[in-house]
Amino acid sequence: MKAILIAASVIAPLVVGVTGLIKTQVKNYDILPVINVIAGILLGVLFALSFVQEDLVLYAWAGAVAGLAASGLFDLGSSVINHDEHPPDYGDGQSETEKTIYQHKDQDQSKG
């Protein structure tokens, strides 16, 4: 298990790079997690074939883990970059209360 995680930590940045290249060609971003996993498995197999042929299955699993980690990393990065300025209203009324109080405070301070 330790070897899989070590290999996945090496493969994950490569998967993010490959996904970045593929992302420029694909219009539908919903399939990117699947592409991440497939790219991770392929990179893991290529790594195993290049260096340690006897651990092919181990590096394929590491590639799958790296693909899953890269898709989470991609989602995290895109959520930070595309931060929504208007947070969702969960229906508890707090957002309306904050708007009313702070708008009245700003208006009162601008008058006086």
C-alpha cells in the first residue's frame, strides 16, 4: 500500500499536466474525471514498463489513485479560481438579514 501511495504522488502531477493539455481540446468538462483516471492508469503502466516491469499491476493501481487525486485537485483548483461572488441562499433567512442590516448601516454612515 505504501508503494502505491508513493507512486501515486509521483504520477499525480503528471496526470494534472496531461489533463490540462486534454482540457484545451475537450468542450465537455463532465468527462474530465474519467479522463484523469484513464490517463493515470496509462501513465502508471508506462512508468512500470519503463522502469520496473514486474510491478505493472501495482503501478496501474497507483495510476488510478493518482487519477482520482488529480480530479479532486482539478475540482479544488477550479472552485478556487471560479469563486462565486454570490453564495447560495440556503433558505434560513440569514442572507436577507445581513443585506438589510449592512445596507442600512452603509446608508446611515454616508449621510452623516
